[in-house]
Amino acid sequence: MDYKKYILPHIWNLKPYSSARDEFKGNEGIFLDANENPFGSGSVEYYNRYPDPLQWKIKEQIAQIKKCSEDEIFLGNGSDEAIDLLIRMTCTSDSSSIIVCPPTYGMYEVSAAINNIPLTKVNLTTEYQLNVDSILKTIDSTTRLIFICSPNNPTGNLMNREDIIKILDSFKTGFVVIDEAYIDFSDQPSFVQELSKFPQLIVLQTLSKAYGLASLRLGMAFANPTIIKLFNKIKPPYNISGSTQNLVRTALENNHFVAESIKQLKINKYHLITELKHIIGVSTIFHSDANFILVKFIRAHELFNYLILHKIITRNRSNVALCNDSIRITIGLESENKELIDKIKIFYTKNDV
């Protein structure tokens, strides 16, 4: 793939900012190059020195976990940073367009709007799968990005792998972005292992879900090293703070936590679904490969507000395409799920359906 054809010329030719930590990569010495405070900081920890701008120690850990090369990894302030940078490096408002497949993660559309990029929606099928024929018919000479969320948010299901591969085989004039924020909860392999086969493939993942690090805001993009270099060229010099890097490195060493939390969340999800099946106000429980479920309820909007009154916070997805009367429920602790079920039962006891 000739990447130069599909990357904006000013990005391809951009001379990136060179930070002090780019020019000297050592850890020891008298540092008089970055205008830092030599007395430390007003904190127990020392945060007076700028962090590694390319986060190499974290990338070493992630490369081992994800079975890829370190130069295939970009780390951003959440996956949202990678989404925004990708749009900025490939799209202009007068000659580019983006395809998304609702219902899906809303930041694709928001980022497109922020960058003033035309966006075309090709809805999923009623089974919440990709409408491959419609996607392929929608692709034209302006199409630069196709966003696919799998497992999908808010529906929770994986997209058929064969459908994604068909799109990858057919679309050669831009990039296919597969958002795998919830892939750790699935039994299916990640598309990270397909990077060498599909040069136009970009995979997004996050540490916010299975790793329990949502507050640290660390997202990952996996792609051909040429694309990763472009991400690093246009990102802010120090986009991942030193405190975040230290905390993430410690968390990544605790593989036991990730494995056990995924195992327990799957058990909790099974029990929650089992209980929901016995509630008369539940219309449909959609299959989920994620740490949440989408449920269609009778009088969903009223139930949503009732739960809020009792300090149980869910997401009302009824205004999202193909998700009428549906509430998205994150899998919680066993005690939290029990409280949820109890309140739903009370609601439908008080309100005839």
C-alpha cells in the first residue's frame, strides 16, 4: 500500500517538534536542557522531570502481552486521541469522507464533526451485524476511513470476522479502523495479529475496561510502523504523563488481576442474564461479548428514570439507531447486580405490563 497517497501531504512532510527528551534519552546526568525545576515537586513523588515522550517501557510490556512489535504500538490519551489524530492525518473537509456503522461508539461522529469531515452512516443489520454490501456500495474515491467497533458499543456483540475481512480485502484506498475496546472479554482473537496481512488495518484497544485503568486514560493504536511514526509525529510531545506511565507499568505486571476480573465478570454476566430472563418486563436480552449487556425493556424510559431515583445508573440507549426501548447495563459486582434486579422487579410489580 502506498501510504503517501492517503496521508495528507502536509502531515507526511511535517517536521515534528523535537523535545528535550527526544534529543537525549538517558536516565542519568545533570539535566539542564528542559527548563525543569531542579528542586523536585510539591508532591511525595518526584514529577519535576518530563516523561518519556514515546513510552518505550510500557510498549515493551504491551508488545509481549499483545504479541506484536513495539514499533506497531501508539499510546494515546485514551483511544479518542488516536481517533482524532487519525482523522487529522488522513482527511480534509473538501475531499475526504468517513463511514461509520450505527449503532456504534459516538466519538467517531463527534471527532469527524470537530474536524469538519463529511460522515456517512451505514446502519448495522437488525441482527447488529455489518451490512457489508451497503458499505462496499457506499465507498467512493473520497472514503478515507471506515470505523468498525467489535465487540460493538452499545450492542455488545462481535462483528462477523468474515465480514470484516471482506471489507479489508475490498477497501484499498484508505484505512479500516477496528475498535476492540472490549476484545479482552471475548473469546475471539484480536485483529492485531492481522496487521502484516492488511497494511490498511488500524486496531484500537484500551486499558480502561479489562485492565480497570479508566481514570488513567491510556488507549492503544496498533498499525504498520509507518503509520505509528505518523501518529508520533503529530501527537503532543508528552501526551502520556509520567505518573500515568508509572502506574500503568505496575498494573501491566499484575496479569492475575486482569484474568481474574474477566473471569468473574463473565460469571456475573451469566447470573445477571439468568435473572433478567425471569422478569416479565424484559423483551430481549441481546448477546454480548463485552462487559455489558443491551436489554430491551417494556417502558424502558420510565424504568431508566426509576433506577436513577434509586441511585442505580445505567445508560438509556433508546434514542440510538436500532436500539429503541433499550438500556445498556454494565456488569457490576454481584451485590450491585442483585440490587439492580431487585429494583427492576419492584418497578414491574408496581407498574403493570
